[in-house]
Amino acid sequence: MTVSLTDFISQLFSNSALLITTILTLAVILVNGWTDAPNAIATCVSTRSMSPKAAIIMAAIFNFLGVLVMTMFNAKVAMTIYNMVDFKGDSNVALIALCAAMFAIVIWATAAWWFGIPTSESHALIAGVSGAAIAFQGGIGGINMSEWVKVLYGLVLSIVLGFIVGWIVVKATELSCKRVDKSKTYGVFKFAQNAGGAGMAFMHGAQDGQKFMGVFMLGIFLARGQGTVTEFSIPLWLIILCSAVMALGTSIGGYRIIKAVGMDMVKLEPYQGFAACMAGIICLFTASTFGLPVSTTHTKTTAMMGVGAAKRVSAVDWRVVKDMMAAWFLTFPGCGLIAYLMVILFTKIL
């Protein structure tokens, strides 16, 4: 099942619930591009391979392409997110719950950006929607565990595998260039790192764009009273809309996040930045292929930790890592609880 652009536009201005849901969902996508996408280009900026402005523009372009291209070939991540929770029942109440979840995600993500903490909007989305579904269904029955378990797999993959692959890639890079004059490799790795940053931005769009489109489709079906839809195809117009909004969010900035990840946590040279980007790309592509909704923030950040630790453990500022980890682990209960309370509040006043 799908939704044509003409049907969507005609219903958008005649269905206030759909209009509100669309605005909130696009706001979450905008915030994701604004606060999450900068992780992809943090190494390019921190090693001075690119200026912040040029890197942000590059990220915006490749975020757009990532959403557009990957979704046309493989929409497994979107389907996982769509089927992760149970919003079946009263479509009007379910829609209120979904709006509450989107509102909670915007609050959580904006607060994290303000403090310069690279929290994961992917996990904020998962936590927010899950908390809303639990409030809507009145218990854990709001969670489809067969799909939700993929989130747990993705969490392990993004943290553990990101670190390990980062360590392996940088060691392999150092070994392959062991007998080469370091000064002669600087220009090569500067270019390679910029290409890797573009690849990371592409994979960020491929992963996160699909997550939000899955929620967008859920909102559309609920607004139309079709809460029982289980299979759908993502229309091209929605792919273009979501990728454009995410690109816009990225172009707004995100220097706070770039500074926290690329400058405060660990200092990298161009070849190390290249290794971190390649590790992130490998992990994200693997996850996207198998439909696992992983966090691009966790993947890229832990890859950078692995690269830094490969040089020496003290090369990583573990105090910064501690703050990041605390924010990561607080995202699920924190954003989920906010969404749960927002559902209760929204259903009382609406």
C-alpha cells in the first residue's frame, strides 16, 4: 500500500490531525539533520581537511542522496520501525499518542544539542515511539518484541562493532603505509577522509531517513483511520521531502556537536579520520542491509574511540566519553518517559 502526492496534499488541508502530525514529524527530521548529521563530518572538520561550512554543505548533499538512493533499493529499516510498536485501536487516540512522541523527541534532541552532547536521535525516536505506544495500549503490549529486538541488536552493533572495526581499520591503514614517508600520505588521506565523510553522511541519510519515513507513513495511515496496515511502499515524493528536510537541518549547522565529537573527545590525524569514517560506513551499510536500525551517532563516535585507542588509550578523553555514554543510556528511559507523560497530557487536553 502507498499514498500518492495528490491524495496526501488533498487530505493535508482537510484533515487537521494529519497536518499536525506532518508538521511534528518534519520537525523531528529537521532536528535530526541539525543535531545528528554533524557526527558524520566531525573528523573532517577536526583534522582541518575541510572548513566547517564546506563540510556541512557536503553533509547536507550526501544526506539527501543517502535517503533517496538507499530507500529505493532497500526499505527494510523503515519497515522495522513501522512494525516495532502497536498503535492498533482507536486511530484518533493513536494519532494523539504519535504526536506526543514526536513532541518528546524534539524536546530531548534540542536539550542535548544545547549542551553539545551527541545523543542519538535514532534511539530518541525509538524510545519516544515506544513510550507513546506503551501509554496508548496501557502496558508492554504496545511493543512488538519480534521487531523491537532488532533495536537491541542494532545497539550492540553500533557500539561494540563500531569500536572494534575502528581499531582494526586504523591498524590496517598504519600497516599498509608503514614504509611510506608520512609527509607523502597527508594529501592522499586528506582527500580520502573527505570522501569518507561524504560516505558517512550518505549512510546517515540511508539509516535515519528510513527510520523517520517509517514513522511518517504510520502517521499518514493513522490520520486516514487505517491503523491496521502492515505492508506499504514508500512513495518517491516522501523520500524527496524527508531527504530535503534532513538536508536543510544539516545546513543550519551543528558546530556544537562537531566540537564535542571531533575536537574534545579525541584528536585525530587525517589517516585516522579516514579510518574512523570507513569503520562507520562498514557498520552502517551492514546494518542497513539486514534492516537493523542502528545509531549513526553511536557508530561513528565509537569508531573514533577505537581509532584513538589504537594509538594509545590515553589519546581518548574518557571524561567526554563518560558524559556521552551517560546521555546515550539515558535516552531510552528519559525520552520514553517524556513521551509516555506527553501522551497522558495530550489525551486529557485534546
